[in-house]
Amino acid sequence: MVKITGHGVKSCDYDSARIPRGAEFKQDHEFAVYSAIACERNKVQILSVISPIFTTASNVLEIGSGTGQHAIYFAKKMPHLTWHTSDCQSYLDGIDTWTTIANLPNIKAPFELEVSTSPWPEMQVDAIFTANTVHCMHFQDVDNFIKGAARALKKQGSLVIFGPFNYNGMFSCESNALFDQCLKNNDLLSGIKHFEEINILAVKYGMQLVTDYEMPANNHILHFTKI
Ligand SMILES: C[S@@+](CC[C@H](N)C(=O)[O-])C[C@H]1O[C@@H](n2cnc3c(N)ncnc32)[C@H](O)[C@@H]1O
């Protein structure tokens, strides 16, 4: 468990600071936690899309849980399912802090899952969810992520990816272009990915697109199913 003292808003710097974009310290509880502003802003709209998709799901694996805020909100709103949190090692204490505070029976303690280098869990899940991770990854990591997801999903299982994407080789808006530059300044191989390339990977690993949902702030939710 980490106990963080101090206060301050962090910049657009993911992996070097190991903090999700827009995260800030929050000291509302016994334990201070990172609070991702974006999570608070987008969680209601994301829930409205994933809730019908996850109606019959029992086990959902989240990749790149970040602070753990999405996990808590979604697990609370969908008590019929068990939410498995995961992320790179440096995020695990933070997720653990949030989930300990939330004290929900249907969230599992976070485990390390770096999509390219960690062993993927043996379990077969009904759904895999990830938010705002793909643009932080290198393309090879995205390939490994979709390959790993396809293996971990049960037949007819759902892969749900939230974030910004390019279409027809173009940024959807000026702010996405600026965001992409911000990401690349930090890590040249990161950046907003092309929808078409994600779709090709999904097909390569035995999945097909069900729906591409347009979301606020020039984001999308891509829903794939394992054939
Ligand atoms: C911008 S944060 C988003 C966190 C959270 N999902 C959210 O929406 O607030 C990006 C997340 O992607 C994760 N991530 C980046 N590359 C990854 C990789 N190769 N394997 C697993 N997670 C990765 C980071 O560790 C981090 O938690």
C-alpha cells in the first residue's frame, strides 16, 4: 500500500511519471490516491455503452487499469460481474489503494500484466476492457495485446477498447493531433493508432468488429467479439 503525501497536478507525461494523463493527488481518505480527471469525466458515458455488452458476462479482465477508478465505478454499477484489474508493475500499488478503499466484493486485487512481456493469466474471461491504453503503446504492444486478448477470451467473448483513433489516415480533430504530438514527444513510438490497423489485427487473431461507438471528446469504443 502506498501512502502519498503532497498535492499537485501532474502533466501529460505517462510512463516517465507513471501517472495517467490529468491525474492529480487526492487526500480525501486515510490514503492519498491518484485521481484521474479523465476517468471521472468519461465513466458515465462508457458505462452506458458497456453495460448492455456485459449483461451476461461473469468475468471481465481490464488491461491498463491505471488508477483503478474505472474498475471501481464499473464493478459497483455491475455487481453481477467480477472485475479483474491489471497493469504494469508501477501502477499496482495505486490500484490496490483505490480498490482497498472501495472495498467491493467483486473487484480482484491487481496483478502485473504488461501486454508484451508478462505471462498472460491462464483464465478464460467473458470480456476484456481497456481505456486510454492503446495510444500509450508501441504498435508491437498493440499486436501483442490483441493476440493475448483473443487467447484469453471465451468464444463469443467481447473485447472493448475505449480511446481516440485515427480514421482514413487522418486525425479526427485538431486536439487529437496535438495530443498525438504530446505523446510522441515523450515516446516516439507511442501515439494514436489507426482504426483500420486495429481492425486488421482483430481479424488476424480471430475476432470481428461488432460496433464502433462514437464517444464524447473525439473518442470511440470499439467492440469486437471472438468468433
Ligand atoms: C493513460 S493511462 C490510462 C489508465 C486508465 N485505463 C484510464 O483510463 O484512466 C495508460 C495506461 O496504459 C497502461 N499501459 C501502457 N502500455 C502498456 C503495456 N504495454 N501493457 C500494459 N499496460 C500498458 C499504462 O500502464 C497505464 O495504466
